[in-house]
Amino acid sequence: MIYDSSVSVFPQKTAFRLPAVEIDPLARLDLAACIPLLSVHAGCLLVFVTGWSPVALLTCWLAYLVRAFGISVGYHRYLSHRAFGTSRVFQFALCFVGCAAAQLGPLWWAAHHADHHRFSDTEGDPHSRRVHGFFWAHMGWLLRRKYSEPPLANVPELLRYPELRLLDRFHLLAPLSLVALLFGLGSWFARHTPELGTDGFQLVVWGFFVSTTLLYHVTFAVNSVAHGMGSRRFEIPDDSRNNAVVALLTVGEGWQNNHHAFPGSARAGLSGWEFDPTWRLIQLLEALGLVWDARLPPEPLP
């Protein structure tokens, strides 16, 4: 036998390797989304440091209300559904107010919302309660890496506007502008009207952290609560419901069954008793000439 030095007389050791496991992209947390969202919630605890004042509570309510309309009128009924027409300048103004709600940029919001309607309550829906459960529909989907980037192919018409692309890319500028405004206003009050018992730090805590957290959860409730709890006026394939409590908290966005039956309508509360201040604001803006051609469902309705 000829000795071959290239062959070892000892058995070769095989490196131990775990079998490759494909990680479901839905299971991957997106820290870039988790940290800001959790930080806003944690900021609410600062109320125990700043205390409260009537001015702070009023500021909290106003910041909540104005940005709720920014989401409902701007991001939702206009940008996502083009339920009415407006000018390019007012389009940007609506989107900036919506962006100040710290729910990411206008293109991100509208692009994911398009998938919600296209695949409502099926696998393709990013926040289906039927497929993934209540917590996923409420906020779990927001924490996943899969949804960190918007499917921009859904909104090609919006990509024509460089100002919207810029706002979407630097979406933090709008909420930070609100923080700066609140701090400046509170500091002015502290200096000139100290009897009000407020200051810049207190107004930031109540007007941004508390207000934003409240607005987060009522907006999320449209996906989680109003797609499982409430009444159904129209028999359509998804699980949308008309929920009066959600409608009250979201200035009219809780009439989900109506909305999914007629997604292009500027009016979601189709009956006189269905509370829909977003529709009333659109009517006012139309009377002022700021918006036009508001679309409505065909008559008569069932």
C-alpha cells in the first residue's frame, strides 16, 4: 500500500450545523418601529412629573381633535380614497396635519391602506383581525419588519408629487414641529400668564405624548374593534362593522361597514343619526372652496 499523506488516519469531524430555518417575515420585529411607538407611550408617564392644568387638558383635547381630522380627512378619505378634490397646496396642508399624528408618512399610510381594501380580512390584508387576531389588527402588525416599507406600487399617482415624497421620507418633522410649537406656547404662558399653572414641558407631555397615544389607540380600534364588533348594514365579504363608539372617538371613522361598502364616499355615516363630523368638515371646506366634488354613494340606499 502506498501511503498517501493527504489522507488522515483519524476520522474526520463534521461541523455541527443547525438546519436552516426560514424565519417568517411576519415574526420579525422592526425595532425602528417599536422604539418610537413604545417611547411615545412611555412619555405619558411624565404626567406624574409635570402634573396637570386646565390649559394642558384643553391642549391635549385640541391636539387630539385636529390631528384626528388630519388622519380622517387628509390621510384617509382624501389621500387613500380620493373622495373629493382639492388643490395641491391644500393637499399638502391636509397631509402635514395628518403626518403630525406620528402615524408615519402619507405614502406609507395610503399604500398599506390600499392593501387593506384590496384584500380585506384575508391573508393579503396587513391588519386582518380574522387572520391574525385582535392584537395583530390593533397594533401588532405595525411592529413587524414586513410592513416597514410601503408597497408604493399601490399609489403611483401620489409619487408624482415631490412634496409628498419629501414629507413621507422626513415624516418625523411634522410631529417634531408640533412638539416645538407646544413647548414654545407653554413657555410663553409660563412667562406671561403664570397663573395658568402651565409651562412648555407640561404642554409637550399632554399635547403630544398623551394626545398622540390616545389617538394611536382609537385609530387602531378601527382595524381591531370595528372589524369584529358592531352591526352590519351591508352584506359584504369582509368582517367590517358599524361601531358607534369607535365612530365617536375617531370623528366618524367607525362606520366601517358603510365605508367598505362604498370606500370612495366622502361620507361614512350614511344615516342622519350616524355621527360623522369628518363629513361635516368636508362639507364646510367645500363651502369655503377649499375642496370640491365630494363623492357620495348612489341613492337610494338600503
